[in-house]
Amino acid sequence: MTAQKRKKIEDLIYQTYLIMDPSGTNTDHYKNIFKSMSDAKFEQYIKGVLNNEDEYFIFHTVDYENDLRIENVEKAAEHLGVPLFEYVNMPYVNNNKENPIKTRHPVPVGYLHIKPMEQFRIKKNSASTEITTRSALTNQVVGKDKAGRESDQENFILTTLNAVDCMRELNGPRSDDMVMKNAMYNDIIQKGYVSLNTLPDHLENKTTLNTVNVHLIGMGLNSDLVKPL
């Protein structure tokens, strides 16, 4: 580790942090760390970061003091020559590694941090495979079976993707509409298949909508959730 090489590494770190945090808080933080290091210690530190995927430089932020802003992230990425948007190949879509399907437009790329389930043993025993424990008010799965429900965030995603038929299925026969659910089970047993278009899809069979409608009426408000006004 020569003095020239060390200076080049330090300058890259300081300049990048100064772009992301114009207040200089993060730059000063690393300057204080590095100034007490010998060249050998500095080399050991840098190699430790480069050779360990779990090690990285930390960005320190305080709300309303040195917030991390997306425009500064873009400038820092450009400074480092790191693309934030790339075309992504998806060979799993057409099962062709030689000529995979590629995204039409560049998309954001980066690490996706996924929190594992609470318990791991032979199987994921915190996941529910039953849908029998339900709320008397909404007919939605609750308690030990609540892991089987469609979350709000998942519905937001389906709405964004305009996945209307997916929402019809997940929020209809696979949710609180027992009339639709029984018809679905009946078709599967008798025919071996089912189509959403042949199932009785009526608002008055949606338990959650009926419950919300009753609450609105109790508040002195009329709604068209179940029946037209």
C-alpha cells in the first residue's frame, strides 16, 4: 500500500460520500477513522471490505439534517460508474438460457433484502396451510391461519400491474365470498377445472363489503358498496 494508492482510495471514498451527503458528515466520519490508521492497517481494512460480501461502507443519516436524497444517489452512482438501471434477462420465462427474454426497458437493479420466516426447521412451521380459522365479521383468515391471507401490499402490487383477474380470484372465491368459493370447489370436483367467468360473482356475497356497509349505515352514511343507491 503506497501513499499514492492510499490517497487515491481515500479520495474516491470522500468524494463519493460528499456527493451523497453534501453536509460532509459522512466524509468527516471516515476521515476520522482513516487518519489514525497506518498504511498496513488501512490496507487490511480495505481488503476486509473487498473480500467479504457482508462488509460495506455505512451511510450515516439523520432525518432533516443529512437526508439521503435520490438525486444525490444518482450523482454518486454516475461518479462511480455504477448503473442504477439495466436491462434484465429472464431465462426462466422462456426456459432459454441462450436467448432469454429481456426487459423492454432498463429497470432498477440492486440488492433485495428479504426477511426470512420466523422459524426454520424441517419445514417452515410458521406458515399456514389451513384457511379454517376466520373472522366472524369479515370472514377473512385470522389467528394461526392469517399467513394465508392476501396482504394490503400484495393487493397494491396487483392493482399497479392491472392484474384484474388475479384480484378477482384472490379477493373473491379464495377470500371472503363463500358462495363463490363453494361454487369453485363444486366445479373442481365435478369438472376437474374452474373458470372465474362461470362463478356467481355478486357484491351481496362479499362478507367484508357487507360488514363495512353495516358500519357506514351505523354512522348515518349510505353507500353503494353492496347495492346501488
